[in-house]
Amino acid sequence: MAMPKERATTILRGHDRPRIAPPMPARSEAKAFALVAKEMGIDLMPWQAISSRYITAKGPDGRHLFREVALLVARQQGKTTLMKPHIVRELRAGRKIMHIAQNRELPREMFGVVADAIAGSDQNLLPRRRGKIIWPRYGSGQEEIILNNGASYRIAAANRGGARGHANDIVIIDELREMESFDVMAAAEPTLTMSDDPQIIYLSNAGNDASVVLNSVRDRAGDDPALAFLEWSASPDRQADDREGWCEANPALGYYPSVLRTLESDYRKHSLSGNLSIFETEHLCRWVATMRERLVDEFAWKLCRAEAELTPPRRPFMAVSMAPSGTRASAAIAWQQPDLTMALRLLYDVTGDPINADALGEDLKRTASRLGVGMVGFDPLTDAGLAKFFRKSQAISGPKFSNATDTFATMVQAHQLRWDDAAQIGDDLVWTAKKQNEESGSYQAVRANDDRPITAALAAIRAVWLASGPRPSLPKVL
């Protein structure tokens, strides 16, 4: 994706510099990089030019300053285009390159562009047999360029077998977020062992909890001097519709009119469908816990935080929840305020191995009595050991829990909920997904990851549902 000759006039302009990055390197071969790009008909966008400074940065010994470079940016911003002049430069220098990708179509496109660039300007590098050019090799799974100077470029599948074998100087990995194990890296990294100046380049947008390789790279950002971690992403405190966040994550915005049109269309589509996690990762380059549809939008929940002190609890309702493993339990209360908004507060969030349910039950009983709790909600499958301590309790499961889930989600979305002292509920909601019932059209809150309990969120959902019931009628005054 090269910059067009005439830039589109628009108010919004993507950020040239990444939001997260190490200091700009003082010494690089960015000018030579730009010359090769121009030769190939590529007019680098500012963000691409800045990235090239990190990719080609040189240390005091003349080798790459950064052995690893990670480019994290929203989809369709020109990551692949940036690699084209880099590959051609390195091939001319006699380097061996392996390109690993989940989807082989993009590398195949790259393969053709690189082959054409070499054939058009580097005839002396082309291998021949009896005067006839014998390259490049085309064929599914066998695309390979081999030059007279010892350089090579080949495409490898994103699996352990595809990454094994050939010695390399450079490894390029597309869509790092898709790697959910270290198998490919375990096979690819040893191929760089004998290189005098190795480099790995990671290309990706943001991932989720399953993106273990990308997450491990991100965890090293700022601590590993051999890693240049460059992230164009919307700031975490921005809402999904904040266009300043769009500019932070989409550096091609303003250079291509189609970028803004795509952002507007995709935001509208995913917002209406209730699945903004896709928009978050693809277009805002922000991490999400899961790609499953969330129960509530994270920013809608944050907007419900009470700006003023909540009214004192008056006839509150409580709900409890214990993880099936017995290692975590939570309790929340909810009550209606005079302005008809729903107040919510987390009272307990405890862990143990396992929790002493009897001791916790006694504590909850005393707290409920002190606050004047009228009813306690629970899940009969997991919380019966706590529910037995209350005089009035109500099992909330099945269709009733579907109603409770919908009530909670609707209140959050409508900004009819006010919470304080509920940080753990917010943390849990990030891991709370919406499970649809195809027959009834209803849905329930479930764990997005079986290993991550959401007891605070479940307690909150049941407490809010109990408190949202009709208020008792006042006695008539005679």
C-alpha cells in the first residue's frame, strides 16, 4: 500500500509516530531504504519511513541495532508494502530471508513483486543455465527466489514443519497474533543461529489472551534493548468511537479516503451487532481478552461509574457467586436510588485454596443483616453452600438468569447503572461473554475463558436483577 501521488484532503490524519516505541535510533539506513522504495514505485507514508529507521538502525559494530522489530498497527495500513523494499535490499546484500504467514496469499503477492523488482534491475544476480534464466521457482508451497550472490527468499507455512530447515538471516512473521503456541518460533529461531547479523520482524495487529507469542513479545517491550516494539494503537482510555483513537491506530488515515470510510462502516456494523471486540483488535489495535462477543462494552461500563457519592443503601438486594473450583467467591449489593438509577457495589471478593465456605457464609450473613438485605440471589449449581446461610434467598438460573443478564446489559448500555467500589466487577466483565440461545433468542452471561472465573460479574448481574423488580406498594393513608 503505497502513498498516492495526490493525498486526499481530510480533517483526520493518522499519527506518523507510534504511541509506544523506544527512542528514535540515531543511525540508520533509512535513506537507502527510501531510494529502493522509490525505485519500486513506492512512495512511503510517514509512518512507514519512521518504521524503516528502526528496521535499518545500526549499532556501533555496524550490525542491526534491533535484532527484533515488532510492528503493531491496525489492519490494511501498509505493513506488507513496507516489507517489499526491505526484502529487495537484503536480497541484493546476499541475505537469506524466510517469510512465515498464516495466509500464504500475501507472501505470494510479495513474491511476485520482489521477483519483478530483481528481474528488472539486477540481471547480474539472476541464476542462469546455458544463458537461460532459471528462476524464480513458482508452485504451491515451493515459491523460492535464489540469486547468484547466495541470497534467497522463500515462503514458509506457519507451522513447525514449514519453519524448519534452511539457514536464514532474516525471518519475517505475518499475523503474529494468530500464533497460539511457541511451536513455530521454536522451529524458526534456530535457523538464525549461524547468521552474522540476524533479525526477526513481526507484523501484526493487537491480539487477545490466546495470542501467547505476541503477548510474550509485548511483555518484553521497554525491557529488552534488542527489541524495537512499535505500536500504533488507540489509547486505552478512549472510547471505540473516538476518532482521535482512530488516528492513533491508523497511520494511513488521511492518505487514503477508503480508510475513513472503512472505519465508519465497520464501527457502525460491530456496534449494532454488539461485537466491538473485532473493531477493537482490527482497527484500534487494542488487546481484548477474547474474540467472543462481550456481554457489555467496556467503555459503557466505565461511563456508569458514579460521579457523586451513591445514596445510602435502602432495602438493598444481595447476590453471591462462587467459582466451581471453590477458589474464588464474590458478593454484591444493588438498590434503586431516588433518581431511579440502579446503584451497585461489590462487598466481597475473596480467594482461597479452597475457600472456607462456612466461615465466609457467616460473614455474609452478618453483613446482610447489618445492611437490611431483603433477598439474596444465587446459582443453585455453584452457590448453594453460601445460600443456606440466608433466611430469604432465591435461585436465579435458566430463563430467569437470561432475564437477569439482559436486564444488567440493558442498564449498562442505557447508562442507568451507577457503581462504586466495583473494580473487580469491571475486570470480570472483560472476561464475560454473551452466549446466545438460538431457539429462544435469549442469551446468558458466561465465562469467555474456562480458566478465568467471573464471580464478581455474576453476583452483580443477579443483584441488579433482584433490585430491578417492582417496588412494594406503599400502604394507603386513610
